[in-house]
Amino acid sequence: MAKLPVDKMRELERRFGEIEARMAEGPAADVYVKLASEYSELQPVVTKIREYQKAVAEEADLRALLADKATDREMRELAELELPEAQEKVEALEQQMQILLLPKDAADEKSAILEIRAGTGGSEAALFAGDLFRMYERFSSTKGWKVEVLSASEGEAGGYKEIIATVSGRGAFAKLKFESGVHRVQRVPETEASGRIHTSAATVAVLPEAEDIDIEIRPEDIRIDTMRSSGAGGQHVNTTDSAVRITHLPTGLIVTSSEKSQHQNRAKAMQVLRSRLYDIERQKADSERSADRKSQVGSGDRSERIRTYNFPQGRVTDHRINLTLYKLDRMIEGDIDEMVDALISDYQAGQLAQLGEQG
């Protein structure tokens, strides 16, 4: 295991103390909000650092007692009994500290943009895209995150050909980012009289929600077109030209939004465009950083088949970490914590291994 970075730990403690002191001075509201945000990020790390330091001191005290010839027999026996437990505690805290001090993804704390598109499989793929959206919606509600649909194109038999939504809540991107990729389903469609199992797929993309400070879009780089808005099956939603299509000229990216309010559509389409451009910048930076190594889970390749949902056998398999869970019914209802946590743990293990190699 790589050694803990003592200098970094000292610097985090120093910064935490500095923020505490500045908050106590009662600064302006906007400054206070920024300080409070940094404080809440640092607090669990600094709490763990102090717990670790205390455990190290306790282990050192026990060793000192054992090394001291003047220690009486009763105290020595007690110290010998307590030492293994103290060592275990230090080792466990060291592991926790390693993970807490891993390089952070700057986007982890952000809200997310969730995009789901039906792939191969026709109506069944659209129904599966709908199932996936509801799965993420239910998972989000257990976390207290708000899900808002930005645009949706419904399938003929239900579900969605495409649906784009914001998942607003702190840390939403960190929890959902490993969901990007191709999700495959194997099940007997309700319309299938002969009971044959069909395979269809949907593609999921999870992007960090970008703010104005993350990405600047110049007015001359976009073209905005308005169109008549119509709902599923050609029903008229609104007779005014309310649907908005924004084209980002340098990249050719096109984003549409077709709710009733043109003003809202423009804002929503810009929100998605900003996040897609931010994602392109992040992917570019990631590929430059990791040209010589590719993180197994975090590659973010959207064309990669990442997971299979097998309904007849009630199982879900994530192919990146070879994890199979026999609780498909619960997962499709939003209980995906076990899968999400396993993916995050695998990614962290990979990061720790890389640090070990560098160390």
C-alpha cells in the first residue's frame, strides 16, 4: 500500500482551521456559501485524519509501555492484549484515508444530465429505455435528488425512443457516472405470443451538469432555430413556434427541446449543450492524461456493452467488473446501490493500485 501523504494531510487540516476561523468572522453571504461548501467537503476527511492520528498515538503508547522495562506485569499483559486491536484499527483507518485522499474528479459533486436512447430492438428497446429511466428516477428519489425531463420522444408502444433529464442533487454525477454505456435486456416481450426471448438494447449517457463558469458558449458559435412543437403521435401540443433547436457550429452538436414555453426550451437546450461540450472537454483531458493507461470502469466508452438484464433468470450482470446480482426485480425498481457501490469500489481500487505503482 502507498504511504499516506503526511504533507497533504497537514495542509488539509490547516485549510479546514482557516475556513472555520473565516466563517466565525461572519463574512458576506456569497463568501459564506463558498466557505460552507468547502467546509462540508473537508469535514469528513479532516475528521478521519484526526481519528487516524489518535489511533497512531494510541498504538505508539502501547508499544512504549511494552518497550519500557519498568512497566509492571499487569500493565504489560494488558498492553499485549490491546496492541493487535490497535494495529488493526490503524491499518483499517489507513485504508479509509487512502480512499478519502484519492485525486478527486472535479465534476463528482455536480448534478447530472441523464440521456437514454433506445437501441436495437424496435418497440421493445423503447420500452426498456422507459424501464431504465424509471429505475434511475426511483434511485434518485431515494437519494433526495430531483429529476426533471428536458425532452422526450415516446415510443409507439410506450417507453421512449429518447429521453433527456436533469438529475439535480449534490454528488449525483459521482453516483451515476459509471452507468454510461450500452445496457442490454433479454426478456419475452408482452407482444410475443410464442414466448421467445428477445434481446434489445438502450444506450445511457451520464454527463456532469455544466455551469456558466465551466464552459463558455459564444453567441456567434450557435444557431438557434424555432419549430412547431408536436407531441407523440403527431398530436398538437402548441400552435406557436415553441420548439427550439440549437446548433453548435464549431462541433456540429445539435440539441432540441420541445416543451410549451419557448423561453424554457431555449434555457433547457442551452443547459444540455453546455453539459455536452463540458463532457467533450473532460473526455479529451482524460484521454490525454491516461494515454498510457485505461481505467477499467472509468473509460466512459458509450458504445461499450456494460450490463445485461436477463428477465427469465432474474439476474443483472455488469460485464466490466464481472458482478452478477440475482435481484433484477428490485434493481429495476431503483434498488441499484449495491451495483453502483461495487463499480465505485472497483474504480477506487484501480486508482490505489496506480498510486502504489507510482509510489
